[in-house]
Amino acid sequence: MALKIFTNLSSLNSQRAMSINNARLGSSLERIASGIRLQRSSDDIAAMSVSESLRGDVTALRQGGKNLADGMSMIDTADGAVSEQATILIRLREIASQSATGTIGNVERATLNMEFSALRTEFDRIAATTEFNGRKLLDGTLASSSGDTTVIQIGIDSGEDSRFNLNKEIDLTATTSSKLGFDSDNITTDTAALKAMGNLTSAIEKLSSIRGKIGAVQERLEYSKAALDATVENMSGAISTMRDADFAEEFAGLTRNQILVQGASAMIGQANLIPQAVLTLLQSE
């Protein structure tokens, strides 16, 4: 091998190797420190692209889960209020039955009618005031014919399958005494009480039908939430597989790169001694 002092190829090769090994060592340290394997797109172009897309989907789905939970709370609020209304209807029919019997007089019927009127007023008050975050629930706002649209966004896009239209699914018509057909009833006479009993029986059936629809929507939302949570969990696992660092592998790589850097550094020192052989030739003269 020719001796040269201006161009030491052995040293240059060792320096290049050390630069490469230093970069690899830095990447190993960065991945171990952050716990993330994909620090930049060049680490794995395909995995970076797919994982970023999945991360966006997971973020949207997690928000969809929150939206769904809010929707479930709204429906639970409506169901609780309708449950109280059902209790009132049962009591109204009870006192109507009591007033219809011939063993009581007009004074007792007048007293019962006062309770009847008071409970009906409370029934309508519940229908008028039950709301969730400022949105009325039992006044017909959630009916499919109301013209309003309460849409719960649960998916990752604007498609119909990514939304849950409460107006369409629950069709919650107004639960007022007038809509249920007993707003003008009284129980001051046995005849009026019998008529009221018939109307109240019909009202209970209508309200039971409404509660059935509420229950069906509640169950559907619960299943949707469970499916959404499972999807988020599985997608998060896929993202972890692509993005997260395997510490066993990374520590093995770190040790390897440390040895390579130390070896390259030592070889640079050895290569830098090669031109000194020229001095030996000069001294031999």
C-alpha cells in the first residue's frame, strides 16, 4: 500500500463509519428515551403513514365515545322523567278508581279531585321542564315530526352510519296530559271518574309505548358504546405495534452501536498513525 500524507483513506473510511454508527447510536438513545420507534418518516415510511391515519381515526372515535356517553345521559334523563310520569299516572288511575266507587260522597270526591288536578299539573310540569344541557326532552322536541335533528356523531366520517339520529330512532312525542288525552278529565262524580279511568288506562299504554322506545334506544346505545370502545382498543393496539419501541430490541441495538462507535473511534486513532511511517523512512536515510 502506498504511503500518503495528504489523503489518509483509512482514516476517512473510519470517520465515515464512526459518523454512521454515531447516528445509529443517537437513534437508539432517542427511541429508548421516548419509547417511540417511529421518530421520523424515514424510520418506516409505510408504518408511519398507516399509524398516523389510525391515530386520527382513534382520536375521532374517542370523541365519538364521549358524544355517545352524552347521548346516553340525555336518554337516561328522559327515561327518569318519564318513569316519574308513569308513577303519577298510576296514582291518578288509583284515585279515579276510588272516586268511581259508590261508597264515598261528593265531599270526598272533591278532595280526591284536588289531588287529581295537582298531580296532573305536576305531570305537565315535568313534561315542560325536563331538559338536558338546555335541550327540552319531553315537549316533543325529540319527535321525528318536530323538524329538529339531534344527531350524535359517533363515527370517523360524515356518513349516515357514523351518526345516530335520536329524533328518528326514539321519536319521543310530547308526554303532556293533552297529548295523552286526560287534560280535561275530573273525578268530581262517579261518572266522570269512570271516564277518567278509561282515559288514564289509554294514557298509561301510550306512555308505556314511549318508555319501550326509550329502552330500546338505551340498549342500542349501550351496545354501540361497547363496540366503539372495543374498536378503539384494537386500533390502539395496532398503533402500538407500529409505533412503540421494543425495549429488548432497542437495548440490544444500543449495545451493538456503542461497541461500533468505540471500535470506529479506535480505528480512527490507528489510521491516523499510518502517515507517521513516512517519518520512519526519512529517519532511515
